[in-house]
Amino acid sequence: MALAVQTSRHRLASAPTTLADELDVDGFLTYLLDFRHCSPATTTAYRGDISSFLTWCREQGIDASPSTLNRQTLFRFVTSLAHLRPNTTRRRLHALGSWFRYLIELGAMRTNPAHGLPLPRRERKLRNFPDPDQVRRILDAAWTPAE
């Protein structure tokens, strides 16, 4: 992580010119791939999760700069995710929490507004078991008469 943070810190040292520079989403995603060894699928999902949050902020008229983001903003964002499945909401909050930790390492944020935020209960899928009729058909198909 040290290398990624040093590279990004150097970039931030010369005052970010845009909000995108200040947020360093691309630097965070590179860090996930190169230093945390996350899968490309995870990185793609996190990109979408962060993009969704930033879009929501823009639509709500909320300043998304790291110095102004707070728990109240995240609570409002979580409320807007009520239509999503609990596991999707959990992943979005994990993505934001990881990104905020990255921004803290860069010195762009002081605290992580996602730290300790209550997460929805994890949704667990029930396993599918064959019903008695399916078991009977499987056994009938496998049965061979004794010679």
C-alpha cells in the first residue's frame, strides 16, 4: 500500500485541480488491483458502487468532496438504497468504507464516515434439495437389475 499512497500523496500535494483529482477513484481502483489483489470483478463492482454514490450526491445537491462527506450523508444514501437487496447495500457500503480508508491514507479525509455504520443483515439463500419425487426418479434411473 505504501507505494500507491506515496504516488497518490505526491499528486495531492500539488492541490487537486478537480473534484475527480481530490476523490482519486481511479487511484483507489488501481490500489485494489495492484496492492490488495482484488479481482477485476470486485474492482468493477466497487467502481459502480462509488459512481452510484457520487451520482446520488450530485442529484441531491450534496458536495461530495472528502472534507464535507459525513455520516448523515451516508445515512441518507443508505435510505435511498431501500429498494435494493441487503447484500447489494452491504457491498456498496463496504466499497465506500474501503474508498474512505484510502482517502484517509492520502490525507484527503480525517475520519471514515462509514466506520461503524450499521449494515443490513446478510441475506442467506436456502439450499435447494431434491424433492422426494426427484430422488425417486434419480434412483430409478441409476438402478440396474442384478445379473
